[in-house]
Amino acid sequence: MENKNEKFEVSMKRLDDIVRSLENGSADLDSALALYEEGIGLVRKCGKMLDDAEKKIKILQSDGEGNMTERDFEAKDE
């Protein structure tokens, strides 16, 4: 069974390869469009994987008296 991190890393590597191919300008128009569409799909896939991972992250917080509480992680917008 493939690990989600491996799938993410493989997708990111492929996305990097696509960007490099598009930047070097060696692909014909049809190939460039196909690469672009594949890249958009990978960006969406990786974004969803990151969103799903963020939903799983929990924060443990102490109340100062040694009691621990758990709360959901909230990403700060940059």
C-alpha cells in the first residue's frame, strides 16, 4: 500500500518536472497544453491532500494547572 506522503512527494516531483518543461519552451503547443492541464490537476490534488492533512492536526494546550486540552489546528493566512 502506498503511503499518502509518497503520493504527495511523487505528485510534487511530477509538478516540478512539468514546470521545468514548460519553462524551457521546448514543447509544441499541444504538448504544452497537455502538460499545463496535468499540472493544474496535480496542484488541485496536492492542495486537497494538504487540506486533509491540516484537518487531522490537533494542538495540545496546557491550561497552566497541568491539565491538557486538545483543539483543532487553525492555519494562519499569510
